[in-house]
Amino acid sequence: MLIAPALQPAHHQAFFSCADQTVASPFTALPIAIGSAGAFLAGYGVDGAILGAVGGVALRAFQALVLEQTVPFTYRRHTVVLPVGIELLMGDLTFKQQIGQYEQAGRVLPQNASESQLVRKIADRIIDAVQKQYGGGYQKHIPDFKWSITVVNDKTPNAFVLPGGKIVVFTGLIKLLDGREDLLAAVIGHEVAHAVARHSGEKLSVQLAVTIALNVGLAALQFYRNRQQQQSGRQQQGWGSQQQRRGGYGNQRYRGMGGGGGPGGLLFSPQVVSLFANLFLQLPFSRRAEAEADLIGLKLMALAGYDPKAAPDTFRKLGQAEQSMRAAMGGNLGALQCTHPRSETRVQLLEEELQNMREVGDAALSRVVHKVPYWML
């Protein structure tokens, strides 16, 4: 991440942070896992787990038939729970809130400023390519977009997009890339790709799925613990009665069992489970979405008439700026904690896709040949 997570504006896809797209994702198996594990832990045993798994399969089928869509260019299947209209409304409200703050501070550049004209020129060419609906997949939401381009006077080299095509670029990014159209086209193509791929809606769907899974799992685990404690209590009473008749102390044997203490209780605490869900589900999803936007943006800038070979150079510059900024802030997030892949990884993926484009030819303009892995750093 080129700017600290705490400084990121809320509710948007920021640009910075630390072939057949059928790569497996753990979210595909969530409905089945929730149904099976929940029923088993709740005390219904193997038969209950099987019934829970059947219910999970039915839920997974509904997800696949009703909620899943195909991402343009990568042809990856993803789940988006929110209707398009609500997603666009959320984007519009967030945009008004964020831009309102910048306007009050006098930081929004006028439309006739040279930086605004430059960014709009690039964005218009890329948006024109989007509206021709290259890349297949689900694109019914795109005609509803109300595209807007805003340039903010801020030295941070950053850009972001909100649902509905609200693109915001900081002047620090323009300066970092020396105002070069081809380098800026890689950034704007990336941001437009987020909107085209509905990454914001997918992110909210993932957060909802993880929240439901955690709540169901923790509730089932608590139910299981309560049953164990009740059984333990009944056993203690029976054993204690026998020992009292013999002059013994029956509850010594069971002291310390249950109550949620010990290493097992700590491992399955809500805080620890939430941490693992963030590290191994939500953050990997975010890194994949960023890499996918890089590759879709590569296609969009090429379709708009820009040289796609400039994209790796863009990310090299961004990577250098990111390292300098982290050093100035006196810290460095671990790769597992970053919402974005490392710059070296992004450059490598882009270069591999460019090689595929050279080998495949014009057909590669409307399809990402490289597989976007779920697990990456």
C-alpha cells in the first residue's frame, strides 16, 4: 500500500497498498462447509453433518444459478449479492461525501485545469473502449454508469474508483508519472477495471459471507461447548455422589474441564477466528481483485489505443514510490497483511500477460490469458 491503510478514504477501491479463470476459491465451498460443520458441532453428529452438507449443496446451487456472474475479460465466476442499483447508489453517496470533503478544503481542481483535462482525455478513451463491451462476461451494469472524473490536489500518488464509474486521481500520481499519458492510462485502466468487474459489490458479498460463516460457526461451537459442559456436570454429580459415600472428593477429577478456557478456547475465540478469516480469506481476495484489475486494465488501455508495454513501467515507478513512503513512515507491513500484491508480483503478472498477447495476437485483447491466482503475495 503506497499510503497507510488508516489514511485511506472509506468505501472505495484504492490503487495502492501493500486464460480460463477457474482457479479455486475457498468461498466456493463456504455454503457446504457452514452447513456440515455447523450441524456437526451443534451436536447432531455425522447424520446431522450430512444433512447440513446437503443443505449447503442446495445453497451453493442457488448461489451458482442466481448470484454468480462472469467477470469480463478474465471469465472468472464470482458472487455478487447486492443488486446493481443499490451498489450504484452506495457509490454515488460515498462519492458525494468524499468529494464534498475535498471541495470544502478547496482541493478539487477545476475542469479547465491542465491536470483535469489530461486525466479526462485518457479516461474518455478508456471509457469509450468499455462502452463497446469488449471482453464478454456480465456487463449489464455498465450502461447504468454515470462516469465522472475528478482530480484532487494532493501530493499522495494515488487514485481510486467508486461503483458507477466515479474516478478520482490525485495530482501526486500525475507528478510521479511525469504526466505521461501511457503511464497514466495503466492507472486509469486499472481503476475502470474495478468498476467493470464489480469488485466493490463482490467485496461486500465476501464480507457478508465471512460474517455469516463466523457467526454460524461460533454459535455452533458455543452450543457444542454448552452440551459438553452439561454432560460433564451430570457425570460429576454421579461420580461425586459415589465418592461422597466412599469419603472421596468427586469434583477434583473434572476441575478445569470446560468453561471455554485453555488453548482450545483461545484458538476458537471470536478475535482469533476473525483474524484468521481476515488473513486467509478477505485479504487474499483483495490481492486477487487488484491483480485482476491490473490485467483487465492492461486490455482496456490497449483497446483505447495506448501502448500496453508501458504498464509494467508504471508499476515499477509506483513500487519505488511505495518503498520510499513506507521507509519515511518508519514501518513495513508483512505481505500477508497487505490488501494489494507486492509491486514485483504485479509487474511479473503484467509482463507475462504481455508475452501472451504477443504470442496470441489480437484475440488476446478481449481475454486475459494469464490465470489470476487466489493465493498470492
